[in-house]
Amino acid sequence: MEMNDLILLSVDDHVIEPPDLFDRHLPAKYRDKAPKMHSMRGGQDSWTYEGMVLPNIALNAVVGRPREEYGVEPTAYNQLRAGTYDIKARIDDMNVNGVCSAICFPTFPQFAGTLFVNSKDKEAAKAIVSAYNDWHIHEWAGAAPGRIIPLAILPLWDINACVEEARRVARLGVHTVTFPDVPAKKGLPSIHTDYWDPLWKVMSDNKMVISTHIGSGMSAPYISPESPIDSWITTMPMSIANAAADWMFSPVFVKFPELKIALSEGGIGWIPYLLERADFTFNHHRAWTHSNFGGLKPSDIFFRNFITCFIDDIFGLKSLDFLNTDMVTWECDYPHSDTVWPYCPEDLWKSIKHLPKETIDKITHLNTMREFSFDPFSALGGRENCTVGALRAQATHVDTQPRGGLGGMNPSKNDGHPVTSGEVMKMFAV
């Protein structure tokens, strides 16, 4: 097997929503209630919604910039690579990167659509959520069959509306919805109650995956305002371990053994120890904690129900014997700063070329195709059209040279001292 033979499906990319997002899919009676795009006096483009101004349209969408300018966060569309918000340009950027298909998480509605949880007008908010999904399904994914794996958001504040919307998007061919990693942190009912059971049943019946992104409910913690931002970036992916343990010890997967959850942008290297610790906890403490998985261990639940993913995880790939290789997937993270676009195949190949071809095929595309019920081969005229080599042959016209000096919010220091967590968090009002 050679690098150009790889078929890459990413379970974690992001879309920067275009200004006309709600123009064609929201009923007329709700249009005055919809989020709207405004160009502000300072030159930034901002969404406004129910009196709120959302100052950063493009959280961390720094793809295509020199790495020295990664700390400069885009605040206007003219500071972004077009592939972040334009589907035709996105396909070009996927082709030049050798990526066949991708899941794209929301940006301004937040990773799990939680922006709308505290909306004042709940009926309008439900219509806005449905309109967002219709745009994503029909215009973003629909414009490029076989390339975008549709992902829906839900009206999380209303379980009946959640169930209705999940059923509706399932009929439109959606097989994954984004959901907060820790809903209780957003003021929503805990996963340890039966509140969400009607939703889990609909999703299980329709083979829909829960896609839960790091930071979608519980923000990755930073130690102190003075801590270098490097320490926060380092631990950010594995911060989802807290949520993973919570889901693993929840009753969700005992009640719904067919339901799957994807830990998006979490990495895999930390998982073997988490599972070792979970099984020790279960065996050593269950006499008084009364944990009960119906004869299974926590690790059994994890191997059966949890989909994991990695960007660049050499240690994790050397630890596959301690994971379920049928549930490991790959991600690109375009357009965020952890992506190595347009060199994802080269970077990934260094990490996986020692593995058997069967394992490589599983973790690069087959697991994703099966678990997310997505078949790019049929849409694109055969497997041979989905390889890194075939896709890059269509992208010889794509300019990948870094563009500098685009501007944006900049926490970087010019005095040689490390940028601190406090400076960055203040910039984003986290």
C-alpha cells in the first residue's frame, strides 16, 4: 500500500456559516427573529441574535495562514480561506488535501447548537434550528454528494421537539447529530436521568450516532490566567476524558446497547489507561457504588458503543491492541489550527504505514462508512475515485501557499514572553 492509495474520511471538520444561511429555509414569519450577519464599525463581521453580538464568526479558523500568525483569530470573511464557508472552495480544499468526505461541526451556533438553548422565543428557535439543518443538509452537504456527511443540531431545551427533529432529519438521510459532551453544564438534564431516553430510542432505531465534540458542554479547563496557552492546547483533546467516563458509567448504553457515541477531536492515546482505571474502579468499588452493566465491564461498554478519533497520535496507534480497531476513526480538523492541511496524507502516512492494510483501511474510512451509514463510493462512481491520488489529481489548480497579514484578533506578544491562557480567554470571553 502507498500513501496515494489511502481513502480518508474525517469525522471532525468545521464549517464557518455563510451570511445567507437562513435566507432560503426559514419560514417568513420567523425571519425577523433569525440570527443576522452585520459588518461592524471595527471591520469585523458578527452574527447578532436576540440582542447578543457574537464577535467571532470563525473560531480558530486559521487554515491557510502562516503558523506564525495562528494566534490572529479571523473576525471577518475577508480574513478567511474561502473553503471555510463556500462549499465549492471547500471541495477544492478537500481534494488538494486528499480527503474524500467529512463531518462538519457548526461554528456560530456552537459545536452542539447550544447557542439556542436559552433563546427567549422558543418557537422561533425551533424553526431556526430546523432551518440550520435544512441549509446544512440541502446546501452544504447536498451540493456535493458523497463529500459531506450530514450532521444535525437539535432544539435541546425541549425533548419532544428533539425527538421530532431527529425523526425529521433521519428521513432526510442524516445519521448523526451533535450533542453536548456534558449537557448538565449547559443547564440541561443530565444523561443519568431518563429525560433523554425518547431521543436515544429514536437515534438507536434510526442508527444515528451521537457526535459529541470537546468543549461542547464543558469547556476544557485552564489552570490559571498566568499559565502559558500551550498547556491548555496540550491537554484540550484529552479533556473529553471526564465526559467519556461519565457516559461510560451512565445508564444510556445499558438501556440502548445499539446506540453509538463519537468522541470528536479527543485523540486516542489516553484511552487505554482510562479503560484500565475504569475497570479497576468497577471491580474494586462496585460493592458499595452499586455500578451494574448487566454482566459487562466499563471497558466492554466503551469498546461496543464509543467511536474514537485521532489527528496525529503515534502513541495511540502503537496502542491499538488496547482499543477496538473497529471503532477508531481519523479526523482532519479543517479549518482549525491543529489541522496539517494540505499535508494530512503525508503526516498520517508516517504514523500508520507500519500497520497492516486491513487496519489502515478500517481507521481511515471503513469504520466511518459503517458507523455513520455513509457510502461515498456509490456517490463518486467507485472506490478508485476516492483515493488521495485521485482527489489530488482534480486539484492541481488549488493555491495552497500561506497568506499572511490578513488581520483579526491577536493575543500574541512581541516581547518574547509566552502568551498566557488569561490573555486568550479574555479575548474570547470564555
